[in-house]
Amino acid sequence: MILELVVPGRGSSASPSYKGHRYPVEVISHCVWLYFRFPLSFREVEELMPGRGVIVSHATVRRWCLKFGQAYANGLRRRRPRPGDTWHLDEVFIKINGERKYLRRAVDADGTVLDILVQNRRDTTAARRFFRTLLKKTCSVSRVVVTDKLRSYGAAHREVMPSVEHRCHQGLNNRAENSHQPIRQRERAMKGFRSVGGAQQFLAAFSGISLHFRPHRHLMTAAHYRAEMTVRFAIWDQITGAAGRPTTA
């Protein structure tokens, strides 16, 4: 998936407000980028920032990530092209405070995350809710839905998306299963999640920000990859509001 720059003022949404923050947007957006792109804790981000001449506490980094993380992810999501017509759905177990929960994800054929939802169960009611939130968030309907052989998917599909082709096969769903790997890595670095709400909040922002900076490098030449990353960082500066701001002494 190749991203293109959007000319500011032509259908682009306003960047978040930084009123009342004494640090410039460049510092705030850089800390948020570090936290969501790499497996770092708030304290590790704090330890990295003095190398850039910035002294900031881990508590401040945490507040920035909570306040701006989802806003940045939403801005990136609005810049994406329309999702492909084949959607891959899958779920994995995650531990939250020692209890087993279920993380459902939907990705298109390019691996773009369409929706993510943490649930207590994986029955038909839960699958039905996931289908409905997926349709609401994407504002579109796919041509094909690919899932594993979990029966609740079939029951929910017949009720919510009966006109969409449903392919149910374990081997066809590797794309969705492989897309869980970055989350597994981050879950290990964070030593698990403490609450369902906290997991949902983090993963929604993480999926939007982290994957923006993870193009399919294995399909690109080195020059193509550098050009693509330049575009993606320019988009990041646009949605955070850092683009075009004057540099202060």
C-alpha cells in the first residue's frame, strides 16, 4: 500500500489542539511516535529524550500518549485509501490481569488494520458485535470475508452480512494471524495489560500508528523504501500539526 500526501486545506481534518502545553508539538509528537512505534516504556522514552536536548518526565509522556495517541491514529486512518474488498478476521487470546480475554482483528488484503476489539467471550453475540462495529468503522462492505473455522463467525455472518461471501478455512487466514505478531511483541514488552479498557485504548492507537511506519519493506527496493518513509513521516507531521510550524530558538 503506497500512501500519498494530502494538500493541507483540501478535505484534511484539523490537527489536535496543543493549547496549554508548554512543550512544542514536535516534542510531543516525537514522544508519542517513540512509544507506539517501538517496544518502549514511558520511562525508556524519558531516558531517550535528553539525547535530543529535552527533559521530560515519564508521567508527562504517559499523559501525551493517552491524550494524543488515538487522535493521531484517527488522523492517519482518515488518510488511508479505501479498504480492499477481501477482509481477513481472526482472534487471539490475551491475558488481562491474569484473565483470558479475546482480541479480534480485521485486516484487508494489504494487511491494513480495519478494526480491533477486545472482548470477554468469542461466542456468536461477540462475533455479531464485532461485525457491526467493523461495518460502522469502515463505512463499507467487503466482497469476501475470510475467517477460521470458529462457528460463531458463520452464525454472525449469516445474520449481519448475509450477502457477503464467507470463506472459512484455517490456511486462508494466515494474513490476519500474522498481523498479530507486532501486538504479541508489544504485549511481552509491557508484561501484559491491566484492564480491558486500557488494552482497547492502547491497541486501537497502536494499530493505527505503528503500522503506518511499517510498510512492506520486503517488497521494496532500498530507494523505494526511503521514498515511502519520507512520505509517511510527512503525513505524520501533517496530522500532528508539526508540518509548516516555525522553528523556535
